[in-house]
Amino acid sequence: MGNTVPDLWEAVISGKSGEGPITRFDASGFKTRFACEDKGFDPRDHFDSKESKKYDPYCQYSLVAADDAIRDALLNQAEYNSERDRIRSETW
């Protein structure tokens, strides 16, 4: 539905649904075959190819969300180092 707060909000107020057929694995053996998969996330927008292969999609989502949250909170950008602080968040 959106990878940014404005995109998500626009989808919500427009009445869009994020549900659709499961595409990331064969769901034919399961009773439920739909989900709300993230279809617009491209790790290459956030990570170089080596780093992209190092993290599974869920780690990628959480790292990007943490970076976005810090930016959205308007914290002092001069004190924020995404590489250093990313390492800190991965070790918690």
C-alpha cells in the first residue's frame, strides 16, 4: 500500500486494500492463499548489492523503517550516522 508515510496514508484514505494472492511461495497447500505482501519495496533503493544479500527481507524492512523513523522524528541529522546506528540496532 505504500513504503512511506504519505504513500500509506493516501492508500488508506483512498480505500485501497493491500491484500492479494501470495506470490513469495507456493501457497496451494494452505487454506488461505492471500496476504498483504509488500509489493513496492526494492532493496536496491536502500542497500548496495552486497549488503542487500546479507539481510533477509524482514531485516531490510526493519532497517529502512528505523532510518525513516529517525528522519521523520527530525532528530539532529548531523549526529545520525545510518551505518553506525544500523549496526547498533542489529545487535540489540
